[in-house]
Amino acid sequence: MKKIETYYLFRTMRLIWRCSPKWSLANASLVIVRGLIPLAQLWAVKVVIDITSTQVGTGVFNLSEAALGLAIMASLFVISSATDSLHSIVKERHSYHLSNVIAHIIHHKTTTIGYGFFDDANYHDIFFRAVAESTSKPQGVFYNVINLIQNTLTIGSLAILLTAIHWTLPVIILVMGLPIVIVRVIFSRRYFALQREQTNDERKVQYYNRVLTAREFAKEIRTFHLAEHFKNLYYSTLASLRHKRLKLMIDDSIRESIVQLIASLLFVAVFGFVMYRAVTTQMSVGSLAMYLMALQRSYGVAQDILGRIASLYDSNLFLKNFYSFIDMNDSYNGISNLSSPTTEPGYISFENVSFSYPNTTRTVLSNISFSIEKGDTIAIVGRNGCGKSTIIKLICGLYKPTCGQVNVGGSISAIFQDFMLYNASAHDNIRFGNIHKTDTPQDIKQAAQKAGVDKLLSDLPHGYETQLGTLTAESEMLSQGEWQRIALSRSFYADSDIIVMDEPTSSLDAFTEASLIDNFRAITHGRTAVIVSHRIASIKMAQKIMVVDNHQIAEFGTYDQLISLNGLFTEMVRSLEK
């Protein structure tokens, strides 16, 4: 392996050691013991055979000599069995710690990385490859390394023994395995390249499977009879993936079979040489048995060592995927947080802000500027795709502008158009709005009352402690409108300086929406509110209205001012009233 390529292996070994020094050391200690046991077992076999062969000619069975040899063998078998069992326990505990650490690294990355990455197909490819290898490759590296150490100890001791026959035997055994390593390394490189090439298709297969199995697609799959279409996409894409991999594996198997056949013939020749040396040097039967067993064990261990070296090379290639993900810059395109912590709480300003989504030249916002004073309520309106939701996400700090400056003062709570449905208690669903706040049942209840969902939650089988969703058999499933009221409660509970609402009443019935509108001033008292909506009633809650069109701010003012302009906003209102 090239020097540069071993970087990921050493980095992984450091990670494994840091995750649990105690269990790493326990593993290493057991390796030393288990690595020396095979030589001791061969010596015990030699002792037993020699004792037996000397007694065969006499016809007298010496119990004390036989008992000594058998006791040695029994002791070694007990030690071997005990160390195997202990190693299984140590391996399980070590794997547990390592899995936790790797999961923590991945979760930390996915929860802190810039939101813009989630709109980037390249990021999803990198993430897919990283997660696919994260559970197996790091552990594989560690156990390949410790098994290499163990097998090196074993073959080293066996090599010393075999040099008594001829000094070239250990060298010949190792050389016989080298072609196999070369074949496997070539296969690893080809397989790694193929897997990178197929990442996007692998993601497609996962997506098609999700379309066929997930709840959010179930209604349309049945309504539009799409099941067969997506089944065909799933199986055709999967078949293409497997065909290419199978062809690669068949090519590799043919090459490795040829190399294995040559190595086997050479091993038989070496075996014959040992038999020849036994006859010409008149060695004992026990010595012959020991050397033949040592030769067979050495060949097997040498094959294992060379195989593990090839496996480490393979792991090193795939670990590049894991560390490529871990080493990604957390801020999309390297842009740091542009929100100003010194801005007055509740104040928002955009200064010459432009924005484009990842991997596209399409401009969503072009050089827009505006400011919102503390305590104001602003409605953002416009055609679909004009950038309304993008402005919301820029305010929330989820996106960073391509150019320009966004200043946001104070804390923010939000209800997004695609609000989340948490499989948790009703209490926790609301508390998630500010999980660091010391809550009381009254605080939770007040937030629910503001969103008009208190009675619904109080009447559930276990009140606010009822589990919502579909995760458990005791869970209660809510309607979309009820879930939206839960999301509103979560936002109100946050008690933030700024409240952002993207289509906050889209799933609400007319009565709930009217109640919310009637109480909106009291709910948002002292807070800045930004609303995106297509509903006239919701728009009228705002003190000022911003009309976005053609990637820019087309109109800005009060409801009456915009109506008097008889412009784009007036046209929108008329179309909504029809």
C-alpha cells in the first residue's frame, strides 16, 4: 500500500483507541495469549506422540508418562477455550463502545452541518457512502489489525520451528500467498470504483423502496395505481446494479481460483519435501507429525495474514468515504453564520441579499433589501416559487445568502409548511419548541390553548402524556389539521423574540383559523412575527405586507396602501376572492 493510503487506517486505529482504551488494551492482551497457544499445542502433540511411540514396541502402557502428556494437552485446550470465550465478551463490549462513538460522530455531523447541504445531491452521495461503511469498516480495521498481530505471533513461532527442516520453508509459504493478495487488491480497487459509480443508483433503489413502503406515499400510490410503475423502477435498477457486481465477482473468482490452484500444487511439493527430510534425517514420529501440522497451520495462517492485508487495503479505500463526510466543512460553501448577535432582539434586516440553491444557476432572490422593526407583523406574499419560503429560511439561519447580509436579533421560533410529526407524547411535542426551558404543565397548556388544541389533548386517553403518532400500539394518530395545531403550540411555547410562520393555517378548519386570527395580536404581543400565507384572513393580520415577484420585492406597505396601488397585490387579492 502506498504511504498516503495508510492514513485512514492509522486514523481509524486512533479513533478506536480513544473510544475505549480499557477494552482496546484487553483485546490486545488476549491477542498475545491466543497467538502463542497454537505453538504450545503442537509441542504438546509431539510430546504425546513420542511418549506413545516409545511404548508401542514394549507393549507396556506407562500411565504416569501418558497422563503428563494428556494433562498438558487438556490444559492447553482449556486455556484456548477460555481465551476464545473471553475474547467474544471483550469483542462485544468493545464493539458496543465503538458503535456508539461512530454513531455520535455521524449524528453530530448531520445535526450541525449547514442546512444547504441537504439540497445538494453530491452531499447525499457522500453521506450515503459514509453511512454504508460506518458500521462495519472501522471495526473491521481493528479486528483485522489485532488478528494480524495474533497471526504474526503464531506464524513467527511456527517459522522458528520450520527452520529446523530448512530455512527457506517460511519464506516459500509467504511467497505462495502473495499472488492471492495482488488479485484481491486489484479486485478491491475495481469494486471501490464501481461502488462510487453506482452510489446514485443505490440511492434511487432506496427511494423507490421508500415510495412503495412509506406512509406519506401510500395514498397516492393507491389512488393513482402507481405500485407497478415503482416496482418496475425498483427491480430494474436493482438488477442493473447486481449484474455489474456479479460480473466483477465472477472475473475475480476465476483469477483467484487459478492462483489458488498454483499455490496448492506448490504446497503439496513443500509437503513432500518435509516427508523426504523426515526420512533422510531419521526424525521421530512425533517430530514428523509436529512438523507436518506446523506446515499445514503455517500455510493457513500465512493465507489469513495475506488475506487480512488485502482486507485492510479494501477497508482503507472505503474509509475514505467515511472521513470525506466527517471532514466536510460544516458551513455550506464555507460561509459562516451571517446573523448578527449584536442586532436588537426582534429586529430583522436584509441588505442586498441574493440567493441561489446548490448545483443550480437559477436565482431565487436577487439583491433584496428590507427591514422589520421589533414587534411588527409582516406578511410575505407572492406566486409559488417566487422565494417566500427561502426568505423564511434565511431569517431562521437555515440558509446563508449567496451574497449580501442578513441580520437577525434575538431568538427565533418557527412553524414551517412541512412541519414535523414527532412520535412522542403530546406534552413533549409542545415542549420541543424550547427543550431547554424549565416547563410546567401550565406553560404547556397555555401554548396549546393559544393554538386551539387544548381540549383535544385533554380528552386523549392519557391527556397530555398520550403518545402521538404510529410508533407504538398505544399511540394516537391525529389529523393533518390537528398536527398543525400541535406545531403551532410548539412555536408559541418557545416564547421567542421572533415567530416565523410559513402557511400557518393551511391545514386548519375555518373555525380554528378564525379563533387563531381573533387572538393573534395577544399571542404575538411584544414579538416580531413574519407570516407567509395565501389566505386573505391571515394576510390581514399583518401590519405590513411584502409582495415578492421576479426574485425581488415588488411592493411593500399596509393592506390598504397596496390595494390603492392597484398593482400585483390587488390582482392577487381579486384572484383569491373569486
